[in-house]
Amino acid sequence: MTGPWPWLALTGLGAFHGLNPAMGWLFAVALGLHRQSRASVLLALPPIAFGHAVSIAMVAGAFVAAGVLVNQRAIQVSAGLLLIGWSVYHQLYGHRHRVRVGMKTGQAGLVLWSFLMATAHGAGFMILPAMIPLCLASSSAGETRASGPA
């Protein structure tokens, strides 16, 4: 992938994930219904988005740091295997391990819940295939043909 395609892939993933009502919106709506307030729904969305962004930033930062020190092909294979392994684990056992955050939570609880859920369902790993040509093209193991790091 060269040119604008990695950026378009990241933008598309983010737009789909953020606008899809099946994602964090459900907790915001449940919170609003519990409190019987439309404002609660709207006030819940920024902390949910922030927690999600922190989770993705941590995974992306670790990925870029590892990319400087590790062979790029090893990262590609590891990211793919980790994503497949996580999906198999989640299919087999994911329903047994739910993090509970009650309906009386505040903004900090929403940030924590969103961070934990984004980390647990692998949101950061979703962007790794698009980040490889953006961030690792000039690393010591730069085997991709991308124009350079972001």
C-alpha cells in the first residue's frame, strides 16, 4: 500500500467504528435510559471516545516502538497471528469474562470502561495492518515500498 491508501484505510476504519451504533453507543444509550435523560447520552459519548482513543494510542505507540527494534516481517506475522488468536479466544471464551461498570458511573468510569473494552476487543490491533506501511517504512527492517513514516 502506497500513497493515500493507508490513510484512507485508517480513516474508514475510524469512521465505521465511531459511527456504528453497535459499538460504544449502546452503553451511552443505556445510561441515558437509566437516568431518563437525553443529555446523559450526549455527555457519555466524549468519555467513551476518549477511552477508546487512549487504548488505540497505547497499542499504536507500542507498535511503533517495537517496529524500530524488531524485524518488520516478524511484526506483520505476529500482528496477524495475534489478531486471529484473539478472535478465536473471544469466540470460545469471551462471553465468560465481562467487565462490569454500573449505571451509576461518572465520566471517569466511562473513560475506564471504554479503555478496557477497546483494549479487550483489540481495537488497536485493527489498525496495525494499515500502520505498517505508514510507520515502519524507514525502520532498520524497512522492507515495504511506502513513501515514508507518518
